[in-house]
Amino acid sequence: MDSLNTFLTTLNTLSPLAVIGLLGTIIFLLVQGKTAADTKVDAIASNHLHDLPSIAESVKEMSETLRRIEQRMGEEFSYIRARLNGRS
């Protein structure tokens, strides 16, 4: 908190032109840093896309496996239901 007060006191003693220059420099550095960060994010975001074909194939295989399981469970449920109806 003391450093913030010292900083504000120093800004108060500077001329308005110096404060404008300081703010311009800060804005420039923030924009320049954001551009560099965006480049890194783009590189990271595009890096994981090379696995998409294998992921899609894996999902298709899982889908077919789940269909077979569902079909088998339906058949067994029908068998159990027929056995229960036959005994009643």
C-alpha cells in the first residue's frame, strides 16, 4: 500500500505530458504482450488437432460396441420376459 501511495505521489509531481507518455508506454507494452500471448495460445490450440482422425475412429468403434451390447441386452431381456410369461 505504501508503494502505491509513493507511486501516486510521484505521478502527481510529474507534468501532464509525462503522465500521458507513461500511460501510452504502459498501453503499448500491454498490447505487445497480448499479441505475443495470442501467438502462444494459437500454437497450443492448433497443436492438439492432429489426433482428431484417430479419436473419431475410436468413437466409431465404441459406438458399434455399445450397439452390440445394447442388442445383446435386449435379446436377453426378451428371453427373461418370455420365461417369466411362460411360467405365470
